[in-house]
Amino acid sequence: MSEFAVNLRDRVRQAREDVRIARRDSDDDRASAVGADLANLERLAAEHGVDLPEQASDDTRA
């Protein structure tokens, strides 16, 4: 796997965790902002053919 793909997958994993934490803490603004970043990362992955790990059963996007 390329360094680009490894870094992208790591950023997606971190963004998903950040959204989960923001929601747990009822920080809707942060969840929304990180959710938007996550959507951009997922779009970038799709454009470059990078497979991402499955999300947890609850949708992490805000």
C-alpha cells in the first residue's frame, strides 16, 4: 500500500474517532466540522481508489 493510502486511511480513522468523541461530548459544532472533513477524506479516497475500512454500525458523519 502506498504512503498516500496509509496516511489517508489513518486520517479517516482519526476523523471517525473525533466525530464519535464530539458526539459523546455533545459538541455539535465540532462533530459537524469534523464530519465535513471526514466526507472530504472519503471523497478523496474514492477518487484515488483507496479502500477504507468499514465504519462502525453508527454513521460517524455529522
